Amino acid sequence: MREIEVFIDTEEIAEFFFHELVKRGYVPTEEELEEIADITFEYLINKSIIDEEVQDE
């Protein structure tokens, strides 16, 4: 299997969930969206879909 490099941005995840939830009639708060994004990120790590790599800034 080929390995590819993927960058996951939790802000992008939060924005995606915001738009999808609004389309379904929900109006989440910013705090709720941040939690959903963090949970999604942790799920991807736990399922070994992604590896967390800390970048030096």
C-alpha cells in the first residue's frame, strides 16, 4: 500500500461540520464545533487513519 502525506486542519473540520449541521437544521456554537473537530481528529488517530505530527513553529 502506498503512503501519502495528508494535512488535517481542525479549523477546516469545524467549518465543514458547521455547514453540514446548519443544512440539517442545527445551529452549533463555536465551542461545540471545536469539540466536534477535536473528537473527529482523535477518532482518525485512534483508527490509525492519520498519525499526529507536531510541527515546530
